[in-house]
Amino acid sequence: MATTIGTRVLSNYVGGEWVASSGEQLDVVNPATGAVLARVPLSTREELDAAARVAREAFGLWRKRSVIERARWLYDVRQAFGERQDEIAATITREMGKTLPDAFAEVGRAIESIEAACGVPTMMQGKILEGVATAVDCETIRQPVGVVGCIVPFNFPAMVPFWFLPFAVACGNAFVLKPSEQVPMTQALMWEIMDGVGGLPKGVMNLVNGSADVVNAMLDSPAIDAISFVGSARTAQYVYERAAAAGKRVQALGGAKNHMVVMPDAVMDKAADNIIGSAFGAAGQRCMAGSVVVCVADAKRALLDELVPRVEALTVGDGMAKGTNVGPVVSCAARDRIGGMVEAGLAEGATLLVDGRSPAGLAADGAYVGPTILDDVTPSMSVAQEEIFGPVLSVIHAGSLDEAIEIVNASRYGNGTSIFTESGAAVRTFRADVEVGMIGVNVGVAAPVGFFPFTGWKASFLGDLHAQAGDAVDFYTRKKTVTSRWYSAGPVGKFFTEQGDTH
């Protein structure tokens, strides 16, 4: 669709000011209607380098502020976001497509991460041991790592950046964000709100729009010390290798293929509700979406009797419309890619229980894919192996819990998994043997709250320290160990005079 005259062009936020970019521009499109919402610049490498230098200068000032003052700034941001939660959520829905209630909940999770980071004065504390030798003490302190570069995806434009920013800034670092060029408006709004809060040295938080050039500049920049990334597994591997080669700390959260195991003793109506929320919430566009159901023994018929009618009753439409259960995917290109993956699954022998590929009565320019269920899927099929990132659920049969665990563990991903059962013994076996970092028990989306780390495994995560909670504080700080002795300390000095140095 052609851009209309007067369409807003987004700016970068560098050094406490909104600045225009000289780069080319892309349309930001409402996936529900195809309408152009704004234009986003593709900033240059030079513009990213300039922002990194500004952040480096600001870091020297910010790290000297007290940790209490830094935490209090987060209190103010948390209040400001709460007051404008409806506005932020509406922006998410317009540019990304998820339903308004889903978007509102996403902003709530961003606020939750801010609340968790407000505990930095406790989490950032070091350790001390008095008397490691005669009159010698040893202590470990934490200091900020420097400038953090953050690269985020399209699917959670409010939540994902705030897995990182609150902890990084509260620990005393400066921050440079590269939003997804598909959904830059939410982060522009949130930066505008934080700018209104004030209280930061200019340059502590920066936002540079762009695509691959900005990412590569961020990975290479000598002014940036650490990289936080969320995106596809392939890109996570690239980011991890290139940033690490440049001597940076890296946490790279990649893709997923999450399995939900249903035992015969599960409470099937509750299991069905949780599976629907997991597989079709946000139109399946989240790294914690359950995209494969593994039915154990005779659980399949009872589950599908509950699941299929509920899925067929879901309403697909504009996420802003009241009563919509599933909004569009992020773009028409994503819609076509998802449809192609469903076709590939059918060609491999899967069968359709629910076909959502062409939902009726919706805008022709909309990026709509309805909830789709594929049955008779085997673990080797592409729809069971590859991340579809859309509202498509594959159903696999397993003869036993052990076989189900083997199916889960055969995946190269290890982000999230769930089990539905009333058996404590089954849960104990599952949680002990499954090779996945986040586990739900009768919970469809096992994403932890902000006070716990986001602990993906295998190809779902590259690095040593995860996002959120104590892992975030470890990632955004360096440890420094000090060994000290004071000869003039009263009786201690007399001791050394009489006895000599025993250390």
C-alpha cells in the first residue's frame, strides 16, 4: 500500500534527544488492515556508533549514582507505564496484531520485570569474609559492565525489551536498543514515557531504529560491552558468534518448539483451555507457545473431544475488535510462510482436524491465519521439528510417558514444555528427565515471572547467564575481589610488631 502524505516518520532517541535518521525508510503496517501506520528509518552504522559513544560517556556518570537512586528511577517508570497501560497496549495491537487483552497483559509483564529489578539494591550485594588470614579480609563487589546493546523481536514489543533494560540500568549500565523494524512504535512510545519521567543523565538510554546494518554495528562496536538478544535460533547463533568474537558478553535467546504432554488422567477440559491459550494466544507468535501436543496412551480421544470444538469456536479478526480471540499474524509474508508450512505437513502425511488457512469475512489486505490443528503427525515431520511461529498445533501419539519424554528430548530446542496430569509420580519423572529449561505442570505457558530467570536450553539459548532475576544481575555486572589489610589498626599493628607478618 502506498504511503500517504503526512505519515509520521519515527526518530531515534540518542543522548536524551529525538533525532532524525538519514537512512532509508520502511512502512510500519497494521497487519489487520494493511494500512500504513508510520515510517521507520533504517539507520546507518555511523548513527549506531554515535549512539554507542554517547552511551559510553553517560555510563561514566550513571554508574556513580547510588544504587538506591537508580532503583527509585525504576519506581517512577513503573508508575508512568501503569498510568498509560491502555495506550501502550493499543499501540501493540495496531502494529503487531495481537488482541487488546493479550497486549494489555503483555504490558503488565513488562511492569512486572521493572518491579523485579527494583530489588537490585539487594541482588547486587557482594560478599565479604573477615579474617581470611591474620588481619586480612576478602570481599567481592559488583560493578556495572558498561554499555549494553539490546536487539529485540517483533512479537513482544513491550515485554521483551523490559526483560533487559530495568536490570541493566539499575545495575548502573547505559543501554542502546535496536527495535524490530516491524513494530517500532511501541518502543518509541515507551521511550517517550521514560523521557517524560526524567532523572537520567542524557545518553543512559538510547534507541536506534534499523535492520541488519545496525545489528552488525552493535555487535562490532568497541563502545558496547554486552549484547542481549531475542530472536530466531539461526540469528541467535550469528549474534552469539560475532559478538563473542568481538570480546563481548552475550546472552542470545533463540527459537523454540515446545511440546505439551497430556496424560490419560489429565483434567481434559482444563488441559484443553490451557492448550488453546498456549498454542493460539498471540496467534502462536511467541517462543513459549506450545506447538506440539503429545497424547500419551488413550489420552488422545478424550482431549480432542474437548479441544476441537473449542478451537472451532474461536473468533479470528482485528485484535482491536471486542470479542476477537485470535488476531492476525505480524505480516502477509508471515501468513504465506505459515500456510506453506501447513501444506508441507499435509504433503508429509498429516491430516487436518481444524483448517484455519483462509478465515472468511476478513480484510483482503489482512495477515490472517486461523487456528489450525494437524493430526497424525509423527516426530520426524517438518511441522513437528521446525518452528512455525503461527497458530498451528500438531498432535502426536506416544504409547507411554517414557516415549513422550524421548519425543520432547529429540528436539534440538529446549525452551519450554508442559505436562497435564494429576499424577505426582509422572510429574516427578517428567521434570527430572526432560531436557528443557522451563516446565509447566498443568500450565500451558511456562514462562516464569520476572523474579525467576528465563531458562531456555539447547538451541533455544546461547550464553551462560539468562534473562531476568539474579542471572540478569550477574550478566550486567562484573565481579571484583578485594583483599585488604591495615597495619595501623590498633592492636593489629602491635601484633605485627611483636610477631612479624604471618600472611
